[in-house]
Amino acid sequence: MPWNASRKAYGLYLAIAASTVAVLLLDLSSKTGLAVGMLYVIPVTLTLWTKNWRFPIYLTLVLTPLMVFGWFLKPPGYLDAAVVNRPLSIVMVYIVSFLCALQLWAVAERRKVEENVESSEEKYRTIFETLNEGIMTSDIKGNITLANRAVVEMLGYSAEKELQGKPALQIYPDPEIRTRFTELLRREGRFRNLEVDFKKADGSLVPVLLSGILQKDKEGKWAGFLGIFRDMTEMKKVQEEIRKAAAYNRSLFEASLDPMIAISPEGIITDVNSAMENATGVDRSEMVGFPFENYIAQKALAIKGYQAAFKEGSLSNYELELLNRSGGRTPFMFNASVYRDGGGEVVGIIFTARDITEIRSYEEELRRHRDHLEELVEERAAELRMANEELQEKTEDLTRSNEELEQFAYVASHDLQEPLRMISSYLQLLDRRYKGKLDKDADEFIFYAVDGANRLQTMINDLLQYSRVETRGKTFTAVDMNTVMGVVLNNLKVAIEESGGVVLSDPLPTVLADEAQMIMLLQNLVGNAIKYRRPDEKLLVSVSAVSSGQEWIFAVKDNGIGIDPAYHDRIFRIFQRLNPRSEYEGTGIGLAIAKRIVDRHRGRIWLESELGKGSTFFFSIMKTGGK
């Protein structure tokens, strides 16, 4: 007993101590041993109120030496009388002490059991009240005897006492459900996970998942019922959402016009859509649960494909052939992607397949057209090679002919110079000596002969100049066309002054060309503008150039007599004249030489003109040069 015990405990200890001292004093003053020795039982008996089974034992151990001490302190005359009764007194004290200790131990154990029971009841009551699941018991008559907080709240009551004593069947409004779980209890003594609707205090229904067991007494008779149930309202909502999501996903699955297959990590088909049924001619129920490769012609490739999809997470443009019930094969292009559960674990693959039969037929048709085209190209290439060979031969022939023609023109013009000069000299001598000495007809004949010889001399010189465009052409260099224009104006200075006209020039570019031939080209064009001017209007000639892509376009514009469009092509031919010799001198070879120069520089020459409205001659020179 702790020292801070109550006063009652201290009073008890004081009484035990006082009785012990009193008995000891009485024993010391007594002349007998038995009667006084029995008095030592009194303090031992008082220990029953200490509630400590060890206390009688401790007190007996203290009283034993006192009893022996009292015995030996007896007067000599009484010692013999106490020899017998004193041991009996000690034994009696020990017996009483043992009985008291046994009684106190039994009381202590009973109290401990009671405390444990109370603690267990409190603990289970706490669990009972704090569980989210509803727990309810009823007696043999079916009346509710116990209901926890979850039941009270679930059914909309304010306290447990509102439910106690009510028939349990009142909260099961569906007679069919009542009959069903009553039969289950009678037949099996329990049932699990029965979905029922409970009636709440306000009359509304709440869905619950009910499990129950029959309670029996010691004799095995029905003593009552224990029911455990869970509110399924939220779960029903979740199930409805899941059902809607599943229906939505299924509708998407079925809405696809392409076959779709879901397979497990082991390659087992878990679902297919109607398009897959149509493609294979096999019902969904016959495919689900069977290996994916069973419906693929290339089984090894099918296994390799879905294994790669599981490893990489997806698969793209994987060609396989689906087998149908009739044994036919249809080419499909497969794409796949894994899908996962709520924990992120891969649980399967969704395959989508696109029928590529039509694509394959297009590819085959394209291949046939390509092969046919290659044949046509080969035939055409052979024809072109033959034509090219013929063209090469003709080009060589033409080149040889041109070379021979140029050589002939050069030789002819060069070799004719000497006899022509002799003829011309003698005719001029005849004209000087005999003009006016013969008759009038003779003078006219001599004039025509001299004039013909002079014109022939001029034509031979022009022909020689025409042939030298190719044979005597110089290497192309950077030529400043402004400098070229200055030379041309200087060469034509007298003719310009005699005409009373004006020749203008814009800033001109630098080109890669033969400078001498550029001078000849511009001089021919400007000279023609001066020659073919209109007598009633002051001559105006302008020279300009514009950039156009990879070439420069030069223009020589005048306000002269103009040229009928019908003769635009003819004027660039050799020795072609549009006007009488009596009006305009020349041989008609100037524009032919101009065209030959432009051709050598890989350019073009053309004109825009109308009769009486002047002319504009254009020619192009490549910016990178001709040859």
C-alpha cells in the first residue's frame, strides 16, 4: 500500500498494529499459552480489509517471532504448560493467515477480471461506435437491440434509442429481400454481400451491402441476429460513372470501322469489336480467351509484334494478314498502344488494324503502270538515242557544211577580189577615155558596167565580213557597253550631223562579249536608224538596257519609217532588201550580220515596228557570256 493512501487505510493499519501490540502485552502478562496464543488471530483477521493478499503473510512472519518471544518470557512455572498449546496457537495463526491470503487473492483476481471485462467492453464499444460500417443486432423476436453510430446516421435517426426495440424487418421494405435473407439464415446461418435497400427515418431508401450471421446461445438455439452493412450510395454513384465510362469506351470501341483487338500481356485476346468479327467471320465469344496469333497468318510475326509493343509501349505500321473463317487472308496495317490500370501498371494492348487491300491493289496497279512507263521510257530513250545519233550526224554534217560554206565564202570573196578589181579598173578606164566620144548608148552601157562592178565589190566585202563573224571572232572579255557606244557615235559622227538628228544613250552595263563585234552590232542598228529616217521629222535614236533574269535586254529605238510586221522575219536574212536601191543604198546584209553576232553570243534579236511609226530593235546578251 503506498504511503499516500487514504485515511481509512491508515486507520486500518493502525488498528492492526494496535491489536498486535495489545495481544503481545496480554500474552506477556498471561499465565497460560493456548488462550492467549489464539488471540494473535485477531490482527491477522483484520488484514482481510487491506485487499492485499500478501499482507496476511507478511504479518504472520512478523507475529511468529513475537509469539515465540512471548512463550520464552513466561514465568518458569508456566513454561511447561505452554509447551503444547503455544505451537498449536502458531499453527492456527498460519492457517488463518493462509485463508485470509487466499481470500484476498481470489478477490483481487476477480477484480482484475472485472476490470479486464470492463476495459474490453469499453474498447469494443469504442470500435463498435467508430466503425464506418453499420452494426446492428436483434433478439430472437427480431427486435433491434443494438445499433452503432453508423447505423443511426445511415438511417437518418438522431439517437440509438430511437431504433432499439423496433422490428428489424421494418427497415427492409422489399418483401422479396426479407424472404430471401430469412431463408439464407435458416438454411446456412449466414449470408454475405447481399445488396438491399434500407428504409430511412424519412421514408427514403438507401442502398446498402448487407452481411449477416445468426447468433446462438450455449445450447445452440437461435438467440438473435447480427448484421453488418455498408452504405453503397457513393459506391453506386461510382459504379454508375464506371458503367457510363465503360459504355462510352465500348461505344468508341464499337464505333470504329477498323478492327480493334485488346490483348493481355500473355497475348490472349480479351476483347474485340464488331469490325474484327466482320473481318474474320468469327464471333467475339469464340475469340476472347484465345491467343492473338491464332487469327494471324504470320504467327511468329504476330508474337514478335505484340511483344515489341509491350516492350516499347507502342507499335506503328506493322503489316500482318488476318485469317478469316473461310481460310482467306486479308492484309492489314496494325498499330498498337499499351493501356494501364489505376496504379500505372501495363495491363494490356489495344490493336487497331486498317484494311490495306485497296492500297495494295493501288500499289500493284501503280507498279504495273510504273513498269509500263519504264518500258515506254526505255523505248522513248532508245528512240531519242537514235534521233540524237541522227541529229549528231546531221549536226556534224551541218557543221562541216557551214565550215565548207564559210571557207567557200571566204575563198570566193578573197579570190574574186583580184579579177573584180581588174574588171572594175578597165571599166573605169573605158569610162574616162571614151565617155562622150561614143554614142549615148555606149556611155550608158559603160555606166551600168562600172556600177555593177562596184556593187559586186561591195557585196563580196559584205559577204567576207559575214563569214568572219565566226571565223575571226575574238575571245569574250568584260566589255563596257558605254565605251562601245562612244566608239559607235564617233564612227557615225558625220552621218549623224548630216541627218540633223540626235542619238541618246542610257547608262549601259558591262557584259562578257567580243568587243569588236559589239561595236559592229550597235553600229549596224544605229546606222540603219539613221539611214531609214523620215524626211519630214527630226531623227531621234535612243539606246537603253534592262536586266531580265540571266540576260541583259538592249533596245535601239528610232522614229524612222518603220517596217511592216509581215517582213519582221525576212529582214534578218542575208541580202534581203525591202526598199529600192535608188532610195536607200546598201546590200541588205547588215541585219543578217547583226543576227549572226547575237547568235554567236547565244542571245536573241527581234523587233517591234509598224510602217510609219518607227522601230525598236531588241537583242539579248547573257550575263555570263556566250562561249
